[in-house]
Amino acid sequence: MIAEEVTKKQKDCEEDLLKAEPALIAAQEALNTLNKANLTELKSFGSPPGAVTNVTAAVMVLLAPGGKIPKDRSWKSAKITMAKVDAFLDALINYDKENIHPEITKAIQPYLKDAEFEPEFVRSKSAAAAGLCAWVINIVKFYEVYCDVEPKRKALAQANLELAAAQEKLSIIKRKVASLEDQLAKLTADFEKATAEKLLCQQEADATTATITGEGGPL
């Protein structure tokens, strides 16, 4: 029964995680469009359009350490965030997408609801900004699916613990049964040996009695 439950929960988790896969792939593909050259070009903008600054502000929200959303998400601050391009790219590549702070998920929503927060629209302003836009959208999508799956993952882990405990209990019982069977076999063998010895003794006693009483025939 427990094994069937574990199998079902495992299947549910796998099916739900498959739903997260397209978003994860899309986020990775978005990162693949980013490089030192186009990010350096993006940084060089003097006064970019709002569609671009919205994207960089959204990235600053996602990268907020400990969920402490920076109040200043201006283009000036965005350029500071992207100052070291290699470090900035590393932060995106190694982003902890399975543990996004609640304050971040709350603060990112207005950006996602903006009609202009759309990679193809942003691409006409900047290729790098379009890549960042797609990354933000898909990282959040992945996290939303992951959050739906997480309770099922925990339930699966608990079910696996219960299954392991049941299997261990069964193993102990089986070992105990085997030990009892060994003891019973020994007792049975001892009993059969004792019975055979008793029968032999009885036969000897009967023969001796017959000899003494003459029942065995003339002397």
C-alpha cells in the first residue's frame, strides 16, 4: 500500500516538474543571448527608453540580496549593478531559482503585468535587454511551478521515509520469523530424536520384560 502511494506521488512530482522544464529551458536560452559585448553596449546607453529601464529594474529586484528590494532602481543604479559584466552574468547563471524571497516575488509582479515587459517588444530597443526580460519572465514562471510541486516533493520524501521504515520493520520481522523457524526446526529435530530414542528404549524394555517373564517363548 505504502509502495503504491510512493509510486503515485513520484509520478505526480515528475509530471509537474516537466511543466517547469520549458520555463527553465527558456531562461537558459535567454541567458545564452547575453554576452559581454551586448551587455557592455546596453550599459553605454545614456538615457534608454522606459521599456529597457523597466527590465533592468526588474533584474535588480530579482537580484535583491535577502529580499531587500532596493528603493533606487534607476538607470544609474542599474549601470552600477551591471558594472562588472562577468560577475553580473555569473549572478544570473547561478541564480538560486528554487529559493526566491517572498518580497521579491511580490515586488516583481508589477513589472510582469506591464504590457511592454515583453521580450520581442524590448528587442527593438536592445537585444541584451530583451534577453534579460525573457530571463526574468521565465525564472519567475519556473519558480511558480516549483512552488506548486514543492509540497508534493515533501509529501513524496515523507512517504519514502515511511516506506523505508515499513521495509525495515518487515525486515526485522522476517529475521525474527527466520530465527523462530530455526529454533522450531531444532526443537522438532530434538523432539524427533528424543521420540526415536524413547521408542528404542521402549522396545528394549519390552524385549527385556518378555525375556524376564518368559513371554518371548521357552527358555
